[in-house]
Amino acid sequence: MGDDNRSREPGHGGTPVVGMVGAGQLARMTAQAAIGLGIEFRVLAAAPGESAAQVCARTVIGDYTSAGDLLGFGIGCDVVTFDHEHVPGAQLAVLGQVTAIRPGPEALVFAQDKLAMRNRLSSLRALSGRGVRCPRYRHVGTLADVLDFAADEHAAGRPEWPVVLKAISGGYDGRGVWICDSKEAVREVLSHGIALLAEEYVPFERELAVLVARSPKGQGACYPVVQTVQRDGICREVIAPAPGLSPELAERAQWLGLSIAAELGVTGLLAVELFESGTELVINELAMRPHNSGHWTIDAAVTSQFEQHLRAVLDLPLGGTASTAASVVMVNVLGGHDPDLYSRLVHVMAADPVVKVHLYGKQVRPGRKVGHVTVAGDDVERLRDRAWRAANYLSLGTEQPAGH
Amino acid sequence: MGDDNRSREPGHGGTPVVGMVGAGQLARMTAQAAIGLGIEFRVLAAAPGESAAQVCARTVIGDYTSAGDLLGFGIGCDVVTFDHEHVPGAQLAVLGQVTAIRPGPEALVFAQDKLAMRNRLSSLRALSGRGVRCPRYRHVGTLADVLDFAADEHAAGRPEWPVVLKAISGGYDGRGVWICDSKEAVREVLSHGIALLAEEYVPFERELAVLVARSPKGQGACYPVVQTVQRDGICREVIAPAPGLSPELAERAQWLGLSIAAELGVTGLLAVELFESGTELVINELAMRPHNSGHWTIDAAVTSQFEQHLRAVLDLPLGGTASTAASVVMVNVLGGHDPDLYSRLVHVMAADPVVKVHLYGKQVRPGRKVGHVTVAGDDVERLRDRAWRAANYLSLGTEQPAGH
């Protein structure tokens, strides 16, 4: 943020310009947070109808895989950040010549490349000393590699199947994780010719997530640890804080999030998805951006994750992370068969004046995330009932919360 | 919202378009709320640099006194609402031919014309039966009229001076209220040739405000009654709920807000500014839009006033109005002598990670509202200290909260 940038907008007291590559719902909700901070926020969207492009006054249309488009976008920004992990490394290097990139490419690689992430995290001795580990994993290229991995698991006294296959980066057809029960299933995944990891299938009691922010100055802040429920690879429900989580495990998860952020040099948000497995915490995935597990913070934390991400990438002091309610439940709204979400919204609002509905302006397609609902209060089970009722009504769905 | 509107945006499930005339900070914060509701929000701005125009993807540049500009704006909207009261009645009538106007002209007139408001509220017998009244007032055109009014006050055993003069609509030089201590002061105000009311100077313990929403279907919702502090005609501090207000007075104020909204046929928000004077509530001003006394709701109510206004004008069910904290303090940030608000923001955030700062993107000019801060918690006096410290630092000001 040099003097040239400050002089660009003298009328607004030298406020910086933050650019976000990608214009999905994460960028949309970041745009909402940017309004309150009085900064200028721009998005790089593929098309004007995208979720964030609909609401952001400074939308640039372009292709995030094009170095030229990224340069054009970056030149006007003091800081560029991301609503996804898909900008290739070579293009990031070009973008870095004209603006600050946060998180930086040297950190972002661990959110882009699961093999690099597994190798890096496995090398952190401090983690294993505290009952945190990665799943056993191996880079695989052929069916024989996968069968070898399964056989080694079996030889060590663990089940041979299922084997989890993960795309090292990206995936295909919107998926990046396959739980394979047989040779045939493995062969099907291998047929797509993408780079893969094999991982053990971790038996877990539940999934947790920890969300931290870290600024370039090194300040860290951590939100309460949450419980998440995923179905078919999509986050469905988040409960904050994770019910009944022991203080020891909560502290360990928070320590873990802050440690990884510091070790990898993350700036901005870092979400760590975890399995609670016996007395261990097993690291599932990393994301370096606002995360679905943090949507509850908009309505029920002192600082929303979206404001926090902006504060972190701008190297502003981080905001308070406490929840403003005893319990908070967030349920994603998936598209159903009725495209008219708005008419359904009326009924949800009438039924429950306290539920907070967030719609993303996205065309309804079955199974697509088109919004989320949040309810805060005291009694977790009643909050879950209310949140699921609202989400199901909007989705024209009939899903039940887990355990019902 | 007929079928023609639904078919306009089939991809987004028939979401409606709300237009707001005016692009100040109220429109800016309404734009922020609209993002979460997934509706399309447009503003009619005089210039692209205005507070809301900076952040709203659908900004139309035009003149709110031009029937042509209003028509062009209104044709694309399902509902048009306002961030100020200044659209003349004739232009409202034109606008009403192409779109729904909420609040409607027949209600809005009471926010535009103080004589009409005083006459109408004074005719409501229910109010005086419950210890609510308007200040004594008189339409005045000449010095003799004002001196007559003062003499009548004196004859009834009340002080002759000061006399309050109010512009019936608008004002000049940004002001609409003058507290006159002498004939000379009255003469000065009269010299500007605007239509005036004379009103008694109401001795009060403090100022209160009550904020209600009312939908076209007639649903009403009321926020907790707040205490406000005005200086030089500018709202400086709001405390929610009003400390130590008796339950009886609180209930009376809420009844009053809901009654006036229903009597005047208001749709959207109605703010009623009150004097607490002995055992009476005296009605000072009305506004039919989001109001400075409701800014605290963004951070510390189930439903922010901006979302509530949108819900009301769209005839959606209204949202919960409870505060999420025991006490909330909001202090406005006035421009000081340092134009670089953003650099000052860094220090405020470092000093207090829980204070919520809202900046409006407005050029800093001494005394101009450029933002506000909100702090929620338990101990009102400590919250006030923190809020004033943050606001003063941003303003480069040294003002003290009242009573310090």
C-alpha cells in the first residue's frame, strides 16, 4: 500500500482497494463485509450474473486462468485475495508482480496441492507430539499402487477397504474425493487420468473444523471450534461451538489451527477440517479463504469471518471471535425442484422470525448450494430443528439432521 | 409484483427489485442488508461518488426532483422506497403510476410536512389519553405571529423564551430547527423566507426514540426503546435499551410507535423521536425510513433495521427485534481535521477488537457524519467509554459523553 495507492482516492482518506479473484457466494458475503469497513472491494468474475458480481459495484469480468486478465485486475488493487484455490501458480507469480497477494503463493500451494500439504504437515513434529496427525497417504499412479497401499494397510492390521482417493489438485465433475470399496471403483477413478493420493479411510466420531485468521504482522485469532456434517462432499450443517467437545480437544484444535497458519505463513483465513477419532485429531482438509464452516459468524460472532478475512489480508488488527450466543446452528440450503426460492422465503420468515436466511442469488439447480440459514440461541436440538425446517422448506427438501 | 416482474429474472426465482431514492449512508447500509436477502437492490444517486453508489451494483444516476428521472428509475422496480424525505409530492404521484411506493405519499406527507404532522397527531385522541402529546405549536409567518405565540405561552404561566422555530419542510443551510432566545434571533430565521412553525421549548429529562416497522399487510414490529443524545441537531449517541426506563414508559413508547404507524398507514420503518418530560412523552419528530437511532441493530439485534425496512416494504413477514446483548451503545463518527480515516481505523481496531466500526465512504469534512461505532456488552458506562473513545479517535475529536 504505497503512496501511489493512497493518492488514488484522496477523497476517501486513503482507503485501500481489495480485489477478490472469484465471484461466488464467498466473494458475495465478503463484499457485504467490505461495505461496513469503508474500503473499496472488487471482484474478478467470469460473468456478470455470478453471485458476487450481482451485488458488487466494482466487478471486473475476466478469466482467472489468464495472466493478462489477472494483471489487469491486480494493477488496480492494493491486495488481491481469493474465493477459491484454482488460480495456477504461474499466474499467481505474474499477479504478484503488480500487487500484494494474500495468502501468498508459497502458502496457497498447500491449499492447492494435497500432496504438498500432506508432506508439509507430516513433517511438523509438533503436531504428532500433541495427538494430531494426517491420515496415512501415498501418491498413486496405477491400480497396482493403490492395491499396494491397501495391502500395506491390511498387513498393519487395519481394514484393506475402503481406500480414499483424492485428486491432488482440482478433480473432475465437481468432485475431488472418492471412497472406493473395490478394485473396480478404483479403476473407474483412475480412468480419468488425474493425479491422485490414496489415503486411509479414517474412522471418526464426528467432523470438526477450526477457523483462524492470521495477518502479515503475524497476529492470529481463532474462532470457537465447530462440528460439521458433510453429505456427498457438501457441508450440510455446522454447530458452534461443537457440542460436548472437551476443553482439552477444543484447545488442541485451536492450537493446531494457529500453528498451521504460522508454519505455512498463511495470511487471511485458514480453515482446517478435522476428524475427531478416538483421542486423536486427524487433519482432513485445509482451505485458505472464508469457509462454509464459518458462515455462522455473520449472525452470531463479534466479527464475521468475511470481515476478519479482509482485516487479515489488509494487515489490520483482527477482530474479536467470540460467539454472541450460547449455541448457533447453520444449515446450507441446497437447490430443490422449485426455482422460486423467494416465494418459499416468505413462508420461512412467517414461521420463524428469528431464523436468518442468506440467499446467494444463484440459479436453483438440484443439490447446488444456493443459500444458508442460521439460528442462534440456547438449546442446540431445538435450534437444529428450526434451522433444518427452514432449510428444508427453502430446498423443497426432506432431509433430516443427523441423529433424527 | 405481478407476473411481468417475475418473468424478468426467471433465473433467480422471481426475486423482486427494490429501488431506493437517495444514496447516502442509509441506502448504503440498506444495500448491505439486501445482499443477504438475495433480492435486487438499486439506488437513485445524484452522483457516482455518493455513499451508496460506491457499493451498489445497480446505481442509477438521476435527480430525485425530476419526474422523468424518477419514472426511469421506478419502471424497473417492484417497490420504491427512500433514504430521505425530500421527493416532492407531485413527483411521488408520477412515480406511483409505474411502481409501488412505500411508504406511500399519503403517509410520507407527515414526514415531509411538520405542520401536517402536528395537525394529524394532535387530532389523535388516543394519544392524549395515554400521556402522549405534541409540543404546543403554531404556524407563523411574521415576527408578530411568533411574538404572539411567545406571549401566549407567557400568559399561560410558562417561559416566553426560548421559542423553537422549525421549517415546515426542508430548511436551509442543512438546518431545520432554531432555538431562538430573542426577537433578533427570530428575525434572522424569518429573513430566509421559509415556511415556519413556532413550538414551545419542551423541558426534558432526556430524548428517546422508538423504531417500528409496519408492512402493507398491517404486521407491526417494534424495537427496544432507545435513549438518544443530540448535539447541534446531530445525533451523537444512542443507548439501547434506554437505561432505567420504566417498563410503563417503554410500553407506552412502543404502543405510540405502533399506533402512529397504523394511524398514518406507514409501510416500512417509522422512527419517532420523543422527549421524556416528567411523566409525559412529547413527540418531537417522525421519520419514515431507517434512522440513526437504529444503527445499533446492525450489530446487536436479531434483525437489522435495514433488513427490516426491506422486509416491510416487500410485505415479507417482519423479523425479530430483540437485542442480542444486555446493552448496546452507538456513537456517530463526525468528520474531524484528518481526512485519513483509514489510518485512524487501524488504531481503533488495535485498541478494541470488539468495537464495530462502520464507515460510509464519505469525504471527511468537519462535523459531517462519516461513520458510526457500536459496542455491545453488559456495563453501559464502560460501553459508552469505549464507544466514545473509538469515535473520538476516528474523528480526531475530544468530545465527551454526556454526564462525564
